[in-house]
Amino acid sequence: MSLARPLSADHQAKLKSFLIAEVLKALNAETDKVKDPEHVIREALTNAYTRTKLQLPEGERTHLFNEITTGLIGFGPLQALLDDGDVTEVMVNGPSAVYAERNGRILKTDIVFINNEQIIRVIENIVRPLGRTISPDYPAVDARLPDGSRVNAIIPPVAIDGPSITIRKFPKERLGIPDLIRLGSLSEKMAEFLEACVKARLNIIISGGTGSGKTTLLNILSSFIPPEERIVTIEDAAELQLQQEHVVRLETKPSDAGKANEMTIRALVRNSLRMRPDRIVVGEVRGGEALDMLQAMNTGHDGSLTTVHANSPRDAIARLETLVLMAGLDLPVRMVRQQIASAVDLFIQQSRLPDGSRKVTYITEVAGMEGDMVTMTDVFKFEQTGTSPEGNVIGHLKATGLRPIFMARLKASGFDLGADIFMG
């Protein structure tokens, strides 16, 4: 009778790869949804291990089995990152290319998957409880985790180098205006001004790049909406956490196996107009729904809020023009710009700076039209004055000294802001 002997690190890695491959075969052989995947995994592990005729020490074998089982159930190797409160985003580019964002900086982690099949298994574990599927015929999926975190997954043949996962984590603690002031994202004057603008029912668009904090800012600004108002929120993946009682949350629905039962952002915006909303809050406009949103703003749905991808308020105007044209109507550019100028009161530019910090870099009023151009006035802005030896951005948030032309609307709503707010 041979004695149980521990394996070298190299041999243990080879054994682990073999066992995972055998388990994945067993899971893939199940024609129906696996009701008890842990039982299937344990059984397949035992069978595969027996065939190797190895005799590992009991503790080492148990640890190996547990490691493989937890790696194939739930979020597998990603669980540690999802449990880390300092991690705000998780990105999987491949088995040995897992990145995480901490404090605004993206760094490669030491977490690895055994192979692409294990990544796909984790994706399936994520989307299956949500009623979503992913396959070569439907290789991309957007989903929302139970805690609200947003997941995008994409697999071959679309993902050429293998499956990829991106998880935008949902913060366990809601940020508020005091947090943004403490973090230097905006100033007290800017906060007071924005609160007045939301409560006075100005139409506001938050513009910014990917990961700049647009949704977080939208969530915070929405908290200023009075509790007695009826709010309809529309999102691709529901992230907003409004605290008001009278809220209806709508989320898009992808088509099922090519059937014509898809519910897009545009369809939901149109439907929301029949729901007697006081406010419409759209997580992000990225297509023809921009036209419907502008028309809603122009026809009595004041106080609407949304976000758009753009690098500056002026770029946001150009982006909205493009999105409106995606609605399929052959509208003259001047007419589109008139729609924007009459609908939107304020752009708030949210930026992610080179040091990873996120700031409101512009608060810009839409002043009207001059000729064929939309005129804009910066009310507040961030001025960078340098960079510290540690790479941190140095600068200050300041008022430009210009008072917006909608001050009369703010005053009529009970907000008589002092002149000192607009002093630099």
C-alpha cells in the first residue's frame, strides 16, 4: 500500500487543471439546467481524482476540492474582489489578466482563472439566476447583480481573444452631497446652486466619459427631488437608488431568441409619458431616445435628468445632435439645435482626472441660440494649476462670476441665491 504524498507546486497545478477540465465536461454534459451544481462538481471531482490513482494527504485533497468547487460556483476567483470594499470596478480580459480599480487607479491583480472555460462558467453563474443567457449565438449580455452592481460579459466569436467580464460595483454606502464636497468633487457653492436647480425643475444633463461618475452624480442630484413628486426612472441596468416613495423603476429588456418583444430605452421613454410623471430620470441616452427625451423636456416634463457620454459640455451638444439623428427622422441640424437649446437648461461635466479623482469640471448654462449655434455660458469650472510630485492633480473649483439667465426661475421657486455664490 503506497503512502499519501504531497505534490510539488508544478504537479499540483497540472492536477488542478486536469480536474477542472473534467468537471467542466461533466457540467456541460448536463442537458438541463443544473439544479445542484455543487453535487455535480463534487461527484465529477471524485471520479476524476480516482482515475489519477494519486493518494494525496487528506488535508491537501480536501483543500484542492474546495478550491475548485468555490472557483466554479458563483463568482469563483472574482469573489474576493467583489467582497473588497475598496474595489469599484473589476475587469477580466483573460485567464491571467484580471484588473481592478481602487481609488480611481486600475491595477492588475494576482487573481487568475485556469482557462477560458472557467471564465465562461462564472459568466453563466452570474446571468442564469437573472433569466439571461449567453452563447455563441448571443455572445454579449448586460446584467445586474442582486446588490445593484452592473455586469457586462462578452464571449467568442465576438470577443476574439476569449471571454471578457466587466463589473461596475455598486457601493454599499450611498454617497451624498457632503461626501462629494469632502472628496473635492464639487464646492459648497456649486452644491447649493445645483440643489436649487433641481428643486426649481430645470432640465439637467450630466455629461462625462466612461467611469467618470455620471451615474453616481445623477443619483445624488435625484435626491433633491421633492418626495411628493412622481418619478419614473429608465435604465439599461437599474443602478439608481432613489429614496423617494413615489418612484416607478423601468429597466430595458433584450429580445428573446430573435423575438420582437424587446423593450428599449426609447420605448420606455415613450411609455413613461403615459404614466403621468412629474420627473423623468433616464440613466443614459445613447440612441434615438435622445429625441424623445428632448421632446418630453419641451412639452411640460420640466425637471428631467439624464446623462450622456461626452468630454465637455460643447461636445455634449454635438453628441446629442448625433443621437437625435439616430431616431431616423431627417431633421435639419438647426432644428435639432433649437430643440436642444429650448429643452436643456444646464450641462454638468463630470470628469475622471489623470490621478483617478473624479470632479465636476464644468457647470454650464444653455443660454439659447445665436445664428445656427447653441450658446453656452460656464457658471462654475475646475481650473488645474499643476501636478504634485505624487502625480495628484492640483487645482481649484471656482465660479466664473457670470450669473445664469434663469436666475428669475430659481427666485420664483423660492431660491434667492446671493451674489457671492457666483463670485470667483
